[in-house]
Amino acid sequence: MEYGEVRELLYELCALKGTSGNEKAVAEGICGMLGKYMDARTDRLGNVTGTKGDGYSILLDAHIDQIGLAVTAVDDDGFVKVARVGGADCRVLTAAQVTVHGREDVFGVVTSTPPHLKGDDSENKVRKFDDITIDTGMTKEQADKIISPGDRITFNAPFDTLAGNRIASPSVDDRAGVAAILRCLQLLEGRKTCRIDVMFSAQEETGGSGAKVGAFNSQADEAIACDVSFAKAPGVNAEKYVALGSGTMVGYAPSLDYNISRRLTAIAVEKNIPHTEEVMGGRTGTNGDDIQVSGRGIRTALLSIPIRNMHTAVEVVDLADIENTARLMAEYIIERSAENA
């Protein structure tokens, strides 16, 4: 299979669990992976950061948190009540398989009313989070010994290989971005570069707190945020979004540095790296918005990896797009390093 290294990297990343505000486990795993290329550490907010080189500095960012749920209560019948963490979507939760991360991990399923028992007025209604319950099979007395309010819940689904170079898995948003940056560092091994700051940031799905703190601490000269964006699919605007496998998406937006975006596009053309342009008329909805205005201000660009089924347990991405995002970042860093040597 092509892109074997990227696949194994993404597989390892997607196996790590860490919802927004509770990223300790994923941070520990990623800290070890980043440590192969630079001194890595975890800051007070849970960001994984590292630095190598000196002089002119470029910050690379991707977030490590994933969407999920949080326990709010256990009812008298033992069913677990929940709140959303990040942008979890009620429409895809019915009958989902989950893990409740209590004093020990507990398997559960989101309850579903059989279609035979649904009234006519419920046919087209989407459940609200207050109506969602998780069945672990436990009584209230059993559950109370293991599960507490605030415990996090993640979605269960395998890391599956689809046709071609595509995979489906939970937490591809934004472990795909993390994989692209780690792959970029691998491509740069043995080269003398300018200072590279890496920030694998916490809490992006709940407002970007990690990026605000991490970018302030870095105060790099430039930054590239790496996230995912929408790919063409049924029900998705085909004119605005791009096909899986079409390459990295170079962002253009008022909050992004126009000259860096143009240079990234030019390098992609020169190096025959598959790419498309993603034009946004306002904010990008990524960490790039917060990095740009951090501290004295940081000139920021955005590279996005096309993804289908965002914020579900079956997010689909093409490994070629991750590889090409990594290649473009590496080529840009090589060029900027030579200019600022």
C-alpha cells in the first residue's frame, strides 16, 4: 500500500484518546513522538510543544483534542446522561458505541427507540443532548462506583482502510494535521533549518485556548496552522469544497497572511505538489485565527486536509493529502530557511 509511513503514523495517533480539556493521555503519546525530532514538553494548558534550531522562527500548529461527550449524571435506572464536548452531532449518536472513561473504562451504547414505538411526530426530529442516554448494562449502584459526573466519553470505531489511499476513523480531526507535521519533520531530518517551533495544541474544539497560550509563548515570526476542511460529498457544496485526493488546501482569508498563502501556492506549483485554494471571506474557524493576533502578532498561514464526515466516528481522509501537506510545509521551511540564513 502507498503512503505506508503516513498510515502507520495516523493509526498510532488515532488510537490515542483525548477530548478537549482532558488531553493528558494523547499529549503523553504525542510528546514521545515529537521527542524523536526535538526536545518536547507539555505546558500548563496541555499543549505539546517543542523547538529546534535558532534564528528566524516558524511555528507549526495542529490540535490534539477530539470531540466527545461528558457525563452529567447517572439516572435511577443506571443510564448515563451526557453533555457535548466540542461539536459532537446528535444526528449520528443514535445506537453509537462509546467508551466511558471512568475509574475504569466502561463500554456503552447510546440508546435508541425502536422504530415500531416511535410516534408519527418524531419521524423527522433530531434528539437533543438532554434526551441522550448511554446504556452500560449497569444498575445505578454499580455505575456510581465507577462513573462520575465530568468523566469523558469517546466514540468507538475501528481504524478502517477504504479503497485506494483512504481511511476512516474517529479523531482524524485533527490527528491528520498532527501526522502531517510529524511527517514534515521527518522530511526535514538532516537539514539545517531556521528555528522550528511545534505546537500540538489542546482545546481547539472548545474555543482554541491552547493555541492562544502556545502562540503567545512562541512569538514566532510566522506560523502555519494545519487542520482539516470539508471535502466533497453528497449534500456538501461541490463548488466550494474539493475532492479527497486533490491535495492540500491553501487557505486565503482576511485573518491569514496573503503573501505567505501566495508563496505556498507558488511552491506547490513549482514542486508539483497537488493542492487547491480554499477562500474564506471571514474567520477560518481554526487555530490560525487566534495565532495571528497572539502577543505582538504572528503572520499566519493555513493548510487544510480535505475530510469527509467531520465530527463523526467515521471521518474519512486520503493519506495522499496528508503526505502532500507535509511536503509543502517542508519545502516552504527549506525556502524560508535559505532566505534567512
